[in-house]
Amino acid sequence: MTAATPIPTLTSAGDAAEVLAAGGLLGLPTETVYGLAADAHNLAAVRRVFQAKGRPIDHPLIVHLGGAGDLDEWARDVPAPLRELATANWPGPLTIVVPKREWVPPEITGGLDTVAIRVPGQDVAREVITRLGRLTGTSAALVAPSANLFGQVSPTTAEHVRVGLAGRLLPGDAVLDAGPARVGLESTIVAWIDGRLRVLRPGAVTIDGATSSQSGAPPPGIRAPGMLAAHYAPRARVIVVDDAGLGDLASRIGQPSPPAGRSVALLAPAGIATPAGWRRLGSPVDDAAYAEMLYASMRAADDAGAAAFVAVLPQSGPLRAAIADRLSRAAVGSAGSPDPGRPR
Ligand code: AMP
Ligand code: MG
């Protein structure tokens, strides 16, 4: 077997836009995580995003716009509460699910009559979109699911993309490196259902008065493919501890006894002690710092060959719910494994 050709790394938005204009796929830095972007008007490129990720084709993509002014090109009858949320939070980590225009293809929406839209808060991401528009002579848009294989941990650096998608991209594809993602968790997704705001996926933007559906089950009456209970999983068995009134952490969680030579990795807020023999991956001082390092910590646990990844939740902060959501999905994704550390 020959080694996969390395994915080229770019540092300028102009070069990145050229890749997209030529029908290539681009590892796109956003403030949430790195996306695998394609020109949303190029259906061949859009289809290749699904192939590269191994993503089921009925999982709808989020359309990324360069500015809120392009919203009505994609959406019709945008409910006023969603428009207000967009106005207040764009550019930023908020995705709204709105009725789609007739022309928007089923490849993007997973066959739904709604489309998910956001304007990313990362300046260079919007610059790429704007420059693509100049090259193609349209108001450009990108589809950009996370740049990882389906079911795996989302990338928060360009290096994660290069490693995770090695051998999955083609000549002409590239990754744009703009440093680590600032937020570290995927966007909040909100819809307007039966006259109420409904959070389909919690994220950095919290929404007062919205109903949330964080159980993994889609809310009644809505098909929301992609909201799988098992997701975002590292290979290590994930154990979530939702309480920092810690006595002896190791005995409280029924200390996983790793196979000889395998460690237990720990991510816990600063101030929580590391049990003897465990490998401390981080001591975030607040929920934002926790979110920023969560996915990189899962990867570090796997890189260290850890049998288990123990995560003590932050006690408070706006990102606590999103962190708990991702960790519970990671725990489901890693649960049934008879040998917790078995590579999958
Ligand atoms: P991501 O995988 O981070 O790109 O996020 C895409 C997710 O957004 C999908 O897997 C769905 O869960 C959600 N989504 C996208 N479009 C829609 C839609 N029209 N209705 C409901 N959920 C959607
Ligand atoms: Mg993803």
C-alpha cells in the first residue's frame, strides 16, 4: 500500500477560494470547528463531501453564507423570531433551520423542505466565501459539515483535518490553516416548530425560552437526521462525571481497570485533583476553555492509547449544556465496546 498523498495546507483566503471555485474541497477554519467545505452551487463537489466523510446522504448540510444579506436567497418566509436571532448572533455560532426556496437541491437539505443556514464568526471563513463569489460571479455559499469521517471527533485544528481525512481527498483539495478553532464545539441549531423556538443542537449561543431536545431523539413531528445519540466518539471508553463534589474520583466512577500498560485519561476543571496513575489532559478554568479543548483532549486520549477518557463536567457557564450534550453522545458512541480501548 502506498502512503496517502498529504493534504496541502494553504494560508491565504484567496488561494482557498481558488480551490473551491475549481470544484475542490477545502478544510475550512470556522470559529466552531474545521468544516469540509464545497461550493454550495456545485453539486458534484457537494456530493463529494458526503463521499469523503462517509456521511449518509440523508444528513442535511449547513449552508454557510458570507453575510446575512444572502439569507433570503436560500430561505422563504423566515419566521420573525429566527430572523431576530440571526440578526443578533450573526456572524457567529448559530444555525437557523428555515423553509427552503424551491431551487435549493435535496442533496443539501437531505430531502427536507427546510434548509439550515449560518454566517460563520471566523473572519477568514467569510473572506473565503466573499472571494469565491468574486471568482464565480455569484453570491457564494458553502456547505461545510465538520471535516472528519462520519461519527468521529470533529477537528479543531488543520492538523486534525490532515490526519483524519488523509487518503479521502483528491488532488486539488486542500486545508486552510487559520489556527485552532476559538469555540471548539459545533454551532447551536435552532428551528421554529409549532410556534416555538426549539434548540435541535446546543452550542455556544444559548437561547432564552427555547425548548431543547438534547436527548438524541428528534422532537416530535420533525425529521432531524444527523442528531444521532451516538456521535463524536473517540476510541477510548468515555465516562462522564456530572458533579464536582468529588470525594475520590477513581472509586466514585468505579475505577476503570485498564489493560496492563493502558492509561485512564482525565479532563476536569481546574481545582479537581488527578487520581494517582491517571493522565491529566487539561484543567480548563471555565466552560469556554473546556469547550475549546474538549475534542483535542479526546484525540489526545486516543493518541496516548488510553483505555478510558473520564470527563468531569464544568459546573456552570453557557457552554455547559453543549459540552454535556457532546460528551453524552461520545459516551453512547463508545459504550458497547467489550474491550474499552479496542481500536475501531
Ligand atoms: P453538521 O453535521 O455539524 O454539519 O450539522 C448538520 C446537522 O444540522 C445535520 O446533521 C442535522 O442534524 C442538522 N440540520 C441540517 N439541516 C437541517 C434541517 N433542514 N432540519 C433539521 N436539522 C437540520
Ligand atoms: Mg460533524
